[in-house]
Amino acid sequence: MIASGPTVADPTTSAEALAILERYHIEVPANVRAWLEDPRSETLKPGDPMLSRSHFQLIATPQQSLDAAAQAALDAGITPLILGDLEGEAREVAKVHAGIARQVVLHGQPIAAPCVILSGGETTVTVRGNGRGGRNAEFLLALTEALQGLPGVYALAGDTDGIDGSEDNAGALMTPDSFARAEALGLRAADSLADNDGYGYFAALDSLIVTGPTRTNVNDFRAILILPSSD
């Protein structure tokens, strides 16, 4: 079991972490700095004899989850487009996905509907508001704001470990009518996004994905299903 690293060598050092704090003038609690400065807090490094009998083998990876989803789509007659593992600000990654989805709907490029856009990896969120929600709810909220009910476009985003950020949901769902339904409830996607309140937005639409802890983790999973306009 890797579980974020307790039995796997860590090539990074506390000194590197301290250097980052200094470089960007980041203030941290005194106990955090003391921990990083204490040699006893250093993690095990490659070649450490304590790991001489430790062995691990990856049995599930993010790419495998995308490949499995792509095969399921093919079996259903839907063309998959795998974007791979992506990083970056959640709302900016959402804009990229929205641009691809819009191009498919309007011009049938780079693939034609019915199709599904798949991506993994883990995004980040710069918190500026007081709302609730993790990176997947933030991604989906930004996608909803960008598409504003584009016909035939459905999407989900979730963390495969079952917990999106610190909330009780794994992620959320978006349908072509999500934007309009939220507006009817007095919820503006742009306002919710400014408040980092993806959880509240999709909870109001009864569109949260709640699985509980899955006891596995292959990063996040995002899928945008695009159906022909006649569907």
C-alpha cells in the first residue's frame, strides 16, 4: 500500500520545503516551521536500509481509469477523447474543457457527437470566497458558467477517493438545464464561483455525487458527454 507514501522513499527534503517558504515569503505556524527544521522529521530517502524489504506495485493508475471509461464509451457507441492527467487552477482547466465541448457542438471538431471528453489529474483552487466545495465542484461550476446550458452537454467531475476537498461529496453532475434551473432558484453561477461555493450550488440542484470513501484513489475523474442536438 502506498497511501500517499508511508512505505515509499521520498526524494524531496524538508530543506526544500523551507526554501519554498522563504522564496515566496510564506508565513506558517511556529510549530510547522519547527517540525521542518527538526532533522527527526525528515522522511525516508531512496536507498534507506529501512526500505530494503519494502516493495510496491501499482495495481491501479489514473490512466487505467481513463482507459476503462474510454472502453465503456466505445462499447456504447460513443467516441472517447482522452486529455490525460491535467493540473492547474480548476476554473481555468474548466474553460479549456468548455472550449473543446463548444467546438464539438458547433463544428463537430476535433471529434463528432456522440462523444465523451475524459480527463484526470488533480487541479487546484485559489480560495477567495467563503463558500463550500472542493476542486471538482469548482471545476464543474466553472464549466456550467462557461457553457450556460449548451444543448446536449452533460458532465461530471469527482474525486475517485469519494471525498472532494473537505466535504461529504465525491463531486457533482451537470446537465444542459443546470444553469437555467439554478437561475430560477436565484443562483448565479458567476456569483457562486466568486464565492468558491460549488457545493452549495450543486446541492441546491440536488446534483451532488455522494459515494462515501471508496478506499482507493486514482486522482480525479472528469467526463463531458456530448450528444447530437437531436438527442
